Amino acid sequence: MSKHRIYTMSFASVYPHYVAKAEKKGRTKAEVDEIITWLTGYSQEELAEQLEKKTNFESFFAEAPQLNPSRALIKGVICGVRVEDIEEPTMKEIRYLDKLIDELAKGKAMGKILRS
């Protein structure tokens, strides 16, 4: 079975879309970055390096310093698929991030998004 094409896409190519989606709804790039650093454990500097290197999604999550254990609390549907039912680990991480950005764009409080 071949890998989904998202795995080979650079994270940097999708990142502006996350920011645009948030900003269109009155949220900020800083909030997008906070979500990404919360989920992956990357520092702001490490995130900037990943974007600069144009790391692909698969490597971005594989190299993440500390995937947040609270991410298992992320539930719901994204792109018509229930996040908690996704079995492929990398796809699950990608969809976790999609779901968090979605919640941000829908105006959810940061504390709820970050499951605190």
C-alpha cells in the first residue's frame, strides 16, 4: 500500500493555510504556533527550523521532541473521519493538528483546545 501524499508534503507548504484559516476567524499566528508547540513539543525556534528546512509531515511528527500525552483527549470528526478511529499513527497526528486548528477557527477557548 502506498503512503498518503500528505506524508511527503512539506509541513511549511501547509502551515500558511493553518495560519490563514485562523486569521480569517480573528485568531492569530501566535495561537497556531502555540497549538503546534503544545502538540509536538517543538520550541518556537525548533518550529521555525522545521519550516525553514521544509520538513515533510512524516518527518515533522517522527522528529517531534515530545508528543503531548493529552493529545489522546482530542476527539471528534475531521474531514469526515472520527479522529479516535484513525489507526495509522502519522495520519492520526496530522488529523489531531487539523482538529485543533479547526477548533481554533471555530472560536474555542485556548484552554479547551489545549485540553487543560
